[in-house]
Amino acid sequence: MQVLAEISKSIAPPSDKSQFTVGKIDAGMAVLLTCENQQIEFPSILLPEGVKTGSVVCINVTRDTVQEVSRKINFDKLQDAIFHEFGSFVQHPPVLSVRSTTQTSCIIEWSKLDIGKDRLLGLHLFKNNQRLPLNLPKTLKSANINNFVKVSGLELNLDYEFSLEMKTSSGTFWSDAVKVKTHSLDNLTGIVVAFGQFEDASNSNLNPDDLENKSITKRSATAGKCAEVIEKVGGKWSTQIDINVTHFICQIPSGPQYDLATAYNIPIVKPEWIFACEADRKLQPALTYYLSR
């Protein structure tokens, strides 16, 4: 027995190595036998070339504490970078406000949306807790450029409540509700008029520069008179067609501004419409004063 112990001790590997006998190699996996007749499976691709059944191999297994520390440091840095990039941003709900109000419509706008690294999944406007079938911007860039929506078909002199639902990849966020009261017929402050071409114009094309300089009377006495009346009743007039324009006044049904007003379904009326509004001190039906081609 002493002889066997000495032989076994003489063939035992150093303490930092493990010695195995190759028992079988099959399908990329080798079965290794220890001196204590225990078996383990080992990837055959890691064995030296020429190894076959019966070969004796030594495997050196040590702990690399230096690499452990290095990898932990790198992992912590990665975790911190991920947190600062994605986890530290605090999502804020959208903020709504009312841009303008008329008797039957209003324009709702929202402040710039900042959603960090999240994706914008959708915007939905609610009126009195009911979702409106409006086509709102679908991308963050578009939502921050066209940050408004016009709501039509409202009732006269009535209170409404609007809120905006913003869906992102981080969840759903709601704005605070904003309250809107539509104007009564005698409130003309919501009128915003754009001008087209007039019969008495020295130059039939009124350009924005003329309007900016308040010199439309030099181009058309009728347009100038309309502008004076609009300001007198508390309304506004614009240099160009945009979402704020409520009416388009002209006498000649042509020109680029006229085409825009037609495309945007803006009521195109004769100058007599604004004169009637002033005379009766209340908003007049546009249909009576429509300009026919």
C-alpha cells in the first residue's frame, strides 16, 4: 500500500494544475477522467492537437484577480454611462395653452416637448374627456414645429375643457386641463382677417410688405377701410394665410392668397361682411356675404 501511495503521489500534478485522462472525444466534447475516477465534460476544441482516448492532459486553472478588478471597473463605468444617458432624465407631461378663441373654434397649442431618449408613440387631444378624431403630429420633430391644433365645431358662448395625452416608450403622460369659453356673437376680438385682391387696387397684388407697413390704403382704399374697421372692433388682420385666419376678404376671386384660402376652407367674404359686423356690433353669418366666382 505504501508503494501504491508513493506512485500515486509521484504522478499527481502540482497543486495549481489538474490532471486528466481523456476517456472519449465525440461531437466536439471530450470526457475527461480524474485521478479519483471522476469524469467531467470539456470542450475538445480547447485540447492540444493530437490528443486522443487515453491521452493525459494537465489543465492549469488560476484566478485572475487583476482582470476581475479591471472588468468590475469597466462594468461600473458602463452602468454609470447607461444611467446618465437613459436613466437620469425626468419625463415631464405636456403643457397646454390657448392661442386664440372665436365663436365656434379655438386653437390649442403646447410647449416644446422634451422626452429625452424616449420615442413619441402618439399625441391625442381630448375635449371634455372625450378623444377628438384629429390628425396630430406623429413625430417629435413635427410636434415641436407644428405645436398647435385648431378645434372647430364648438358652440357659442360655452365652456370647454381640453387636455393632451402624450404616449411615449416610457409610458403615458397627461397635460393639465385648459379651460376655454367660446365667444358670444357680440365679441369680435377673435376675428383674424387676411386680404386678397380688390377692384380699386392700384396694384391688384397686395404683398406682405404693404400690409406690414400699414400702407394697404395706398394699394386699395377698400382694404384700408376694412383694416380700420377690424382694428376698431377689436379684431386682427394678417399678412398671410395661416391657421389663425378666420376670414378672407377680397373682391376678385383669384391670386395665390385666394387659392390658399380656398384650400384651407376659410370663408371668403366681401368687404361688406366686416362693415355689417361693425354696424350690428356682432358677428354676421359669412354665408350671406360669400364671394362667388
